[in-house]
Amino acid sequence: MTSPVSTPDTAADARFAAVSAPHGTAALRFTHWLDAEHRAYEGAPGLWHGEDGRVVGTGLPGETPEVALSAGEHLDIGSLRLKAINRGGAPALRVFDPETPGRTSLRGILSFPHDDAWALPGVFHAAAEGQSIVIESVDGYEREEPAVGTISLQVAGEPVELTVWGDLDDELEAVIADGTSNVDAYRFRFLPIDVPAADGSVTVDFNRAYLPPCAFSDHYVCPLPPLNNRLAARVEAGERIADRA
């Protein structure tokens, strides 16, 4: 069956529904980094520890008193969703709680008006084989990943070299900050970019910029924009801030 074409309004509605769902992005209340010691963690029933990269819980209520979760797996207990993640071999337990204030106070996602003028032409330059980049997260954690490349374009008349990562067979992504950051918008945003054409030509549509999970909960560990992705110009396009009561 062919999916209906999404309009800006229907896409925005679907986006907010996903973020504000009972176990959606805004429902994250805690991220607990685990070690080998069995202990209680705030907001999570039972005792938890890390073992072989997995998240292990014991003494849990209900029919599943013990569980071992690999990254991406979850267990629902009452209204809570307990989800495992793993970063560089370090396991963590995430607690999603529909009653967390970050979700209950959320009224919407404010965006700049759509403007086709912010769909800018660029040229993709692939990284040299073996080149790597260091990605820093909001909590100071750094990881090294194979470099994908950069996109050259003009933003408000100034030359820009956006560092991008992702999959050249699927979609690229940049993390950006700009002149609206910490003023009229969140401090940084994510920007999906379509795969470049064979000649390297690509359109960078800033209307697609969206808020990172960190904009909805302080317990995410989002990547920060590289220095060259911190633009001086005001990019008045895309999502800008969470609207709270």
C-alpha cells in the first residue's frame, strides 16, 4: 500500500506524537550507568548491574523477577519502561516514566516557518580512506569513528564546510549550531541530508533541522556539533525549541 504524502502539518503532528508518547523521547527520566555491583537506582524497581555489556536486573516485581537486557531491549514494569543501552562497552539502564515532568509539561515543538530559500545547494567531498573523526557528547565522552566527509555550501553568503556522518547508501546527518542557538532555538540541532548524487551535488535543506533528544530530557548523551558546524549565521528554519507549560 502506498503511504500518503506527508505535509508539513501532518509530519509535525506525527513528530510530536512520537516525542510525547508515554514512552517517547520526552519520557526519559533517568539514565543510570552500571558497574558490576548489584544496587538500587533511582526510579527503577529491583537491583541492577552490568554484566558482559548487558543490563541485568534482579528482585523485580511481577512474573519476571530477573532479566538480562542487551542494548536496545526493554522491559515494561507497570507504567515504566526500562531500556538497556551500551556505549563503548559501558551498559546503562534508562528509565522511561510517563509521569516525568519533562513529558507532562510538554505542549508542543515550536518551529520556524517553512522557507524554501533554506534548501541550499552544496557539494559533498568524501573523506580520505582511513580518516577518522572524534565525536564529543554533551557529557564530555568522546568516541572516534570513521570519517564520512564534508559538504561545501554557502550559508548567508559565507562559505561553510559541514562535517557529516551516516550512511552513503541511506542518509547523512550533521549536528549544527547557528546564530539562533541559545537565543531563539535550542543550543544545537540535528540535520538529516539526502545522499549526494554521483557528481557530489546535494541539497542541504535546513527546514529539516530537528531538536535532539537532549532538548526533551537532560538524561540523553547527544553528540555536540563539531567546531566547523557552528555557524555564525542565523538559520531560521526547522524545529527550534520545546514548548512547555
